[in-house]
Amino acid sequence: MERIEGGVTAAKGFEAAHAAAGLKYKDRTDMALIYSQVPCVTAGTFTTNVVKAAPVKWDQQVVKSGKKSQAVIVNSGIANACTGAEGFGYCKDTADKAGEVLGIDPEGVLIGSTGVIGKQMPIEKLKAGIEALAPKKASTLEAGTEAAKAIMTTDTKEKEIAVTIQVKDTTVTIGGMAKGSGMIHPNMCTMLSFITTDAVITKEALQSALSEDVPDTYNMISVDGDTSTNDTVLLLANGMAENEEITCGTPEYEEFKAALHVINEYLAKKIAGDGEGATALFEAKVIGAESKEQARVLAKAIVCSNLTKTAIAGHDANWGRILCAMGYSGAQFDPEKVDLFFESQAGKIQIIENGTAVDYSEEEATKILSEPEVTAIADVKMGQESASAWGCDLTHGYIEINADYRS
């Protein structure tokens, strides 16, 4: 596996574009197109929130139908959530317009939206945006990057990555882009992730690879504990690499899944680290667990604890908050056996051993916790399983952003 430059346009046959439709934001791009030169098999995972945005319902329908897709239309600024039949109708209008200007089957058009909940989509502006996108589509790395920027809301930076793998003697590329900064607590935030690959792979294998990986990547991040109405991960494979077809249960499938994990984990961590108002990416790693599920529950509880997140913001080694979060997580463990460490580029320090504080330097701990990426490692000494979760510190900036988000 090799990391390469780029995102969704890195894979053969994929193009992207961006446009400023004026849906909510002024003087910035707010629409993106991902386009494949040939139809793609698709896979997807979606929010578990009972309140699902219209684009989520639309995409679920497309993915389940088995229809091949050639385009994804994404907008930022308006979520098209809690908009009833009218909002769902706008999804059809979007797909029909994309089909018209791109010359593709509208029934396979996928849609992503992110932004304010409850506001109806200004559909004529959206249609005009699609008309602007079509002639601009290109396969350049720049086109992919600009598309990643266009789907940002409160994000401070675009998020994209690409890798290559060898399938027998053929090079296969996987690229992705994502957005997410607030309302992040996926259970498959507002989180959107779009992944492209030129692999020849069955739909069953594509969906299986994605579904198996999401629990250890996107579902292990949290910024604020709010599961969005719009969470969507879409994976498109156009087969233009012309490799031998990848099917479930083969070594090639495992290689593809490993590469997909690199893409998903990278994007998930970028979302967590770009949390609204955040100054640090905070990772909780639980080791020595008796089951994967126990490790996941404990790690997620740590990164979701507001008290822990504020301690990280203050560079304070307040380990009691971490042990407390583990204790109310619902996972069973013996607190008198837990060892806890803090780690960053500034070093590693043990804070507690067998549930009680060791003699450590507060000054050294503060130095370690002052880095932009900080990890808490909890060893529960019950087995061999482990899991990591990712979040961020909680600062005044989060309140400032969300107190007037609609205005």
C-alpha cells in the first residue's frame, strides 16, 4: 500500500467540480460534484438517527436498489432535513437536473447535504449550481481539492486522502474526501464522506468492506455527542483499473479492506481533530480488554466526556475524569487494575497504576498535554483486545460557533 497525493479524483476515471450557488454562504463555494466516466457499483452507510434528512433517505433507496451511479451532488449550508415531502421531492429534482446536464441515468444520482436543519432548499439556486458544475468537472488533483473545500461548513480545512494497492499485477487506487466539524457523534455527524475507487469489485464485497470498517473508524469519533440527521458515507467503484474482480473472502478483498481502513481512519481523525473550536485531537486507546466491544465502549466514553475534554483543553492531567467516564460507560472492568498513560510528541508519562495515582511530574504532564495531538492509554488488564476512539478538546470556541450558527 502506498499513500499518494490527492483525494476523490486520484482514482482512474473520476472527476470533480465546485461551484458557488449562494444557497446560504456568500462569496464562497457551496456545491461539489463527484463524477465517474462510467457507471459505478455503490455502497453506503448512514446515520442511525431516527430523524433522517431527505438526502439520506434518497441515497439509501439508490444504494439498496442496486442502481449504478455516475454522480454525487453535494451542497453545504442547508441540510435538507426535517423538510417533509417537499424536501424529498427536491432530491428528485436534483437527480433529474444532474441527469439532464450530465447525460446520465438520474435514478442513480446520489446526493449529500450538510448545514442548517429545517430550512427548505432553494431548488432553483441548486439547479443553477448543477448547471455550473457540469462544464467544470475535471480529473485534476486541484479539482478534487476544491470540491473538498466546497462541502465545508464550520470546518477549518479540507479533508482528503488517496492510496494505491496492488491487486495481482494491477494498481488499484482508492481516494476520499470528507467534511465534519460539529454535530459529530456517528453511529452508522454532520459528517459526510465520499470515497472513490477504480477497482473491479462486486457490490457485495464493496458493501461488506465498508460496513465492516465503519465501527472502528467513523463510529469511533465524537466532537459533541450529537448524532446528525445527515451522516453519510458513500463508496463508488467504477472498475476502470481493470483488475481481476475482487470478491469477499479472498486475499485481494482483505488487501482492499485494509486500504479502505487507512482512508476511513484518516478522514475520521481529521474530522475529530477539526471539531468546532478545537485546539487538539484527543485519542483514547483502551488496551488489555477482554473483547473488542468492551474496548470500543470504554474508549468512546473517554472521548465523549465533556469534563475530560475540558481538561485536555486546559492541559490538565485530571485522570479522575477519565476513570469516572470509564466507570459509567456500561462496560465492566476492575478499576483497581487500570493503568493510565498520557502520550504525545512531547513524550509519555504514566499517571495511575492499578487505579491509584503514581508520583508523576505535573509539569511534564502539562507539557505532554499541550501538544496538538494527545493520547490517553488505558490498560484494563483483562485480555488482548484493543480499540481507539478520537475526539477533541472542548473550548469556548465551540459555544461561540454554535450559539449563532443559524444567523
